[in-house]
Amino acid sequence: MLSHHDELLRLRILFSIDIFIPKDCCYSQATINKKYVVGPMKQKKSQEPFSKQKISRREFTKKSIQTGVAAGALTSGVATAFNGSFEFVNEEYEFIIVGSGAGGGPLAANLARAGHRVLVLEAGDNDPNDDTYSIPAFHAKASEDPKLSWDFFVKHYSDVNRQQADSKYIPNKGIFYPRASTVGGCTTHHAMITVYPHNSDFNRIAEITGDDSWDASKMRRYFERLERCQYLPRPWFGINPSRHGFDGWLKTNKPDIRLLFEDPIVKSIVTSGLAEAGLDEILEEVFSGNLLDINHWRVASGEEGAFLPAMATSRSGKRHGVREYLLSTQAMYPDKLTIRTGALVSRVLLDDDNTAVGVEYLEGSKLYRADPLHSAETTGTKRQVRASREVILAGGAFNSPQLLKLSGIGPAQELRNHNIDVKVELGGVGENLQDRYEVGIVSEMSQKLPLVESCTFGEGDDPCLDRYKNRWWNRGPYASNGSALSLVQRSKPEMEDPDLFIFGLPGRFTGYYPGYSNDIANVKDQYTWLVLKGHTNNSAGQVTLNSADPQDVPDINFKYFDEGNDASGDDLQGVIKGVEVCRNIMKRFPAKYYVNEEVWPGNAYQTNEEVGDFVKNEAWGHHASCSNKMGVAGDPTSVVDRNFKVHGTKNLRVVDASVFPYIPGFFIVTSVYMISEKATDVILADVRHNA
């Protein structure tokens, strides 16, 4: 049998992928090496050993998943098991995790590495286009790739007339809200921006739950555990004031500042942005790449400034994240981790004691109606699978509340309206839905931006793609998500933490609508500043069922601004302030000499009232969260407790963006990674306690 490290080396050589086990991840490296050494992988039917066969990366991915399925069946126990009215045929795992994204993916990998048999059920397929997925600059393109996307359409307002005032509105559908459905979930198309939340976000949860393990200082340990920072030197002698992590599963890097010197227009805009932030006297230091580190521990206390946000990419300029962690884990532990794609979970199976004993799912491709390739004739084959320990939902802010309701957990009247038996009445399921507000300020420049002028984003002859693939020492604009600078500010001095994240990128981006990614790729003479309003007050959004059909998409209504519960109007005024900052930047020297005119929203919107109307009509979001709120059992609006357990049930948890009481920080994915790591500790502690 190969040693653990020999197996890792073999996989690295065979498939040219980075595989590692974090040193500090809930269990010791020595324990893993001692107890869970990986055996040889199953050989193919051909006479040539598997280790010598030449297969593509995509073929390896598929074979890894198939191997996991086979291994799961081999370890599933008895041929037939009964539990109440449920029959499980040759299918049993310790943990079933529904969803493979930011919450479920790391958790599944961690539990498998700790020696537990885990089944991940992913509704999507596992075949994203390699370039579209892996190239950072293609993230918008990835969000509209039908092979890995789900196209939700949501409401910003209940009032149809207000909805129709949005230029992005699609009649009889709503506002496009891209989601991903493949191994890795939405981490396969997000913009890779990796920003640590504010300390107040976690301290608030500690106060709500009375659990000091949620204290910000303690939660930082999970960030240190999951991060593999590659843009800072490793600290010596254990002295680490930045509190970055250097041995985790998530690689982080910064954009290549050298690209600014290839484009005088973008450089001038960045220069003006720095001047707006009061940093015009240290330009040389800034352009040497020494911008303040946005994920430094001290910034989490509410520091303002100018930053180059970290990206979840490898040193080779490729997207890196949950997908890689899951697949490398499965390759090392095929008998522990099974990933099953094309598995749309229809309900959690609860016994008479409301204990989760397994799930029911529909087996088949493109079953969910949000899938752009869904066929109305496709219904899937019904399956049931047993969990001997727990069922964990990680479907995100839309699908986890939908699945709870389909399982009989939620507002009683809503469930009865759809003829669903009420198992546990929880009025908070699907309530408290929150998001950021974003708007784009777009300027037409005097010429095409040199940095992207020749880029075709993979269409036809693409010099930028050739550079990306062949010039490893300087891969060019495709190795970045496009963000050249970000400013973090308070919209009002008295705010506890900064609430504005303002960042710029080449091209035209005015929000999400079908075909938006093509417009970003094709417009070369415009530049966009984006205003992201964090720490929003509005929590009036809802996720409600349209039917009891698990293939149906729920009704999603965010109830923006004054239609929600932001009585003070602070959210709107914060976004208006951000628009003002963006306009000030483009009026400054030297950027102003390259600006022809502002084309969005344009000169017709000048007064506070006019800009406010623009914001209310055109704002969007893409960080849906909080629809299964965490809180104490006596809180009628809460759904899960401090340990992610669903109130009124046993052996059922939710671990994803839906559990936050308030939307944290600026970009939610880092916070979700952190709670996935925390959930690992909580679950393993329960396993030890119940042993």
C-alpha cells in the first residue's frame, strides 16, 4: 500500500493538480496518515495499469466521481434497511450533504478527511468548460454557461410597476439572478473576490446566541485554517500579526499590479481613485504593489482605505476553490467521499420523532426548472438514501429554505396551502432574506482601453488567451477578475464599520440580465465603477413556495428599499453617497482627461432625488443570504441554533449562507467558508461525544 505522501505525489504527477491536507484542520495530520492511508485506485478494464494510462483532466474528474460512487456503494452496509416507512436499498452513509458549494463542499471534504463516510448530492452536472471555469477573467461568462448555470429570476419589489421600471426586467420573469449548479456550486462562477468580514458581524452572532465561540477573535482561526495565502511571506517564529493562513485549502493571491503599466487610461483612473481616498502622495509605493492588505487582521476592526482585494486563484492564474478541494479529497479518499451529480433532493426523510434519517432525491440531469437546459419532459427517477448520523443542507439562500418546506418544516399555513404535511412549524423558514445593493457608474472613454482592446474572451483568434496560456511569467488581463482598485469607506462617519465597497473594472457592467456577459466582453471603450452597499438594514425579503413540486423554482422577493423595513432610508442614502464618490473620481486629474462622458446613469440624474430614483430602479444584488436565520429556540423567527441544528428536529443541520442573522461584511463567500469550517468542529465534537 502506498503511503499517504507517495499517493499525493502520484496524483500530482498523473494529473498536474495541487493536492494537500491542511495541517490544522480539526484533526491531526498524524491521525490521517495513521488511520486513513489511501490505497491504490481501481484499475480500468484495459490491461494497462490505471497509473500509466493517459487521460485528460476532465476524464479524471469524471472517473474520480464514478470511483466515489462505487466506493460508497461498497461501504453502504446491508442490502435493505428499514426505518419507519422508509426503505433504503444498499445505500447508507454517515453524513449526507445536500449541495457542494461554499458551505457544503469544504464541510464534506473535512468530514471525509476525518475518516467519515460522506455522500454529497449535487443537482447539477459535473462538466463545466475548462477555460470558462478556470480562467479568472471569464467569471461573467461562466455565470451564463448553460452547462453549469441555474438562471433564477427574482423580484426586487412586490409592486409590478416598480419592477418594470428596472431596465433589466424580463417580462413575466423578473430580474435575472445567476446561480451555479455543478461540483463547487456558486464558487465555480463567482468573481473570486476574497474579503474578510468585519469583527462586528461575528460578535453580533455571539451576542444573539450567547455562544462566545462565535466571538470574532475565535472565528478568525477558521480563516487562518482555510486560507493558503500566496501573496505574503510566511511568518517566522510563529509571529503572525496579520493572522493570515498559509496551509489551508483555499489559495489566495492578488492581481498583478504590473498590468496598470500596460494601460495609461486604467492607470490614470486608479491614480484618481487613490487621490479620492487621500493616497495621492504615496503613489510610488502603491504602484509597487504595497497597497494595504484588505484581509489583515486590523482591517476587520473597521479600517478604511484603498485595497487590491485578494482573489481565490493559484499562482498559475487559475480559479481555485471548493471544487479543487472536493475532487482532490475524493481522489485521496474514494472510500470516504462520494459525490453524486444529477441528484435533485426532493425532501428530507423524517421519522415520527422528527429525526432526519435520510433524503429522497430525483436522479437525472437538468431536472430543476432554473436550469437553462431543462426539458419539461424530464422527471427523474426517485431514490432514497440513508444517513446513519446526519443530514446537512447546504443548498444556499434559495434552495435550503425550499427544501425545508418541502420536507414539512416551515410556516404551517404556507405548507398546508401546498398540501404538505406539517412536521415542524417554523415561521422563520424563508423569511429574513437579505442582500447587498449594487449599482454601476459607467463612463465612456476617449479610446478603447489598451489592456483589453485585443481580448475576445475566447471567441475566434484571441491574443489575450494565447498570452494567458503561454506567457507564464506575465499572463496578462485574463489572470485577474478585472478589478484594478477598491475603496472601502463609511457612507456616514458615525457608522460602526465601513459600509461602502467601491471598485472599478474595464468594460460596461450595469447589472445582471440575460446576455450581460457578452456586453462586458464586447465593450472596450468604457469603464465601470461599482458601488456595493454592505451592512444593509433591509431584512424583509422572502423565499416562498410556488408549488410542492421539487423541480419548481420558489418565489423570491427581496422587497427593496422602502418596500422593505429600512425605515430610516439609510440603505438608499448609502448607495447615493457611493455614486457621488465614483463621479468624483472620474472628475479628478488625470482620469478626467480620458473621459468623454458618463453614459450610466448619465447627466439626467444629478440631484439627490434623481440619483435616488435611479438607484431604486436599477440596483441589484448577488449575495443572497439569511433565509434560515440563526437564533435561540425561543426566537419565533429563527430556524437553526448556534450549532446549525434545525429547531424541532434531530440530526438535521443547515450550513450555508442562509443561516446568518444579518448579512456579513462585503463579499459573503469568505464568511460561508468560515462557518463551514466551524461546522466541521461542531459536528466532529458531537461524534466524539456520542461515541
